[in-house]
Amino acid sequence: MDATDGGPGISQGPREQRTAGEATEPETAGGLPETKAAGDSIQSGTSGVPEPEMETAGDSVQPETGVAGGSAAESGRSPALRASDRERDAVVQRVQQAFAEGRLDDIEFDERMRAALTARTYTDLDVLLADLPAEMATAGPAAAIAGRGPGRLAIALKSSMRRGGRWRVPERYTTVVYKGNGWLDLRAAELSGPVTTFLAVAYKSQVKILVPPGVRVEMTGFGVTQGADEEDPGYRLPTDAPVVHVRGVAYKGTVEITTRPPERPALRR
């Protein structure tokens, strides 16, 4: 009787401890209820508390960083800070792309290009892009590069020659006009290199080359003229601005370079 009573009596202590462990964690078994219960409390604390704190901290830092290329308010920068040449050039390229997409007309394009080149602060630049969508990469130029190269020669005999819109300009381009008119529009064109050379021959003709603001123009030859307003554009070109070098020969005609689009005649009512 004593041995029989002593057996259950000895096992009652662990049984009571297991009962206490089962109250804390039902899956706890054996003689280590306290250790596993403590381990479970640490795991639950790790998965429950630190993760929301890390997410909250990350969410608070992300708006301060902003998105590259966004407005001054989105990027957390002061709108009154001065803009750099690189930032002005980025806005110029975006305005030129918007013009090629048909989002801006001739007058709006000319005004925004000149405003971007003379902008002083981030606010001045953000206003120019407020109504334009974000820049998107297109597969058009890549497909054009993979195909045939751009033409290098254009001839007009007693007729007119006109190039404009989206077209890829080679590093050297020649145009000859005989008793006609020539028009080369580079505002939405893609220049193949940092320096583009044009050879223009006008025999009793007029050849006009329209260059967007922000491009450095160099002229040599006979009968080559530049618009009266182009000598002092009112802005400073960056050192890495693209260069258009025009070599012209005109006989009883002119080769003219301008950065302003021609005025359209008013519609009759």
C-alpha cells in the first residue's frame, strides 16, 4: 500500500506542473513547460511589435525622400532653391519630347523652352511641367536605330523641300535647293551626335533652318544669315549644349538660321 500510494504521490508533482504548463500553452509537453512558454512569448513579441514599428518608420521616411524628377513639394526640396544647369536641361528635354508628341503647339513650345533656359528656382521649372504627364520611355528611337540610317542628302529642283517633326538627323546633312524653297525643322528632331553639320546650297532660293532654343549655332560660308533676335537670346547655354554647325553657300538667295517659328497668318472670319 505504501509503495502503491508513494508512486502516484511522486508523480503528482510533475502532473500539477504539466497542468500549469497546459494552462499557459496547450501544446507544451514534458518537463519544460516554463522554458517553451517563455520562448513562445519572445517569438510572439518579435512578430507582433517590431514589424509594425519598422513599417511605420519606413512609411515616414519614404515621403521625405520623394521621387526623382518630381516636383519640389514631392521631393521634399524647397521651391525657392536655385536650379542647376542639369535640371534646366532635363526640363528642356521633357518639353521637347512633349512637343514631338503633339502636346504643345509652336508658341507654347517656344515660350516654355525659353522659360526653362532662364528659370532660376525649382518653382519656375515645376510650373512648366505641371500639365504634362511623366516622361515615358518609347521604343521608337531604338527601332529606328536598328533599321536604315537617316538620309544624308536632300535636293529640290524648282520645287520645295521640307523636313520636320520626328526625324533622325545624321552628323552630316546636305541640302541643295535650285529655284525653290527649303525648310529644315530641328525642334522635334533627334540629333545623332553632339555636333551636327549642315551643308546648305541655295541657288536663287531660300533655305531656312529652324533650331530649338538651347542649341549652340555656328555659321560659316557665303550668304548665311541669322535672325536679328538670335544674337542675344537672353539665356546662357550650358557647356555641353548640342552644336549645329551650318556651312552655307547662297547665290541670289539666303540661308537663314532662326530659333523662332514663323508667325501663322490669322484666319479669316
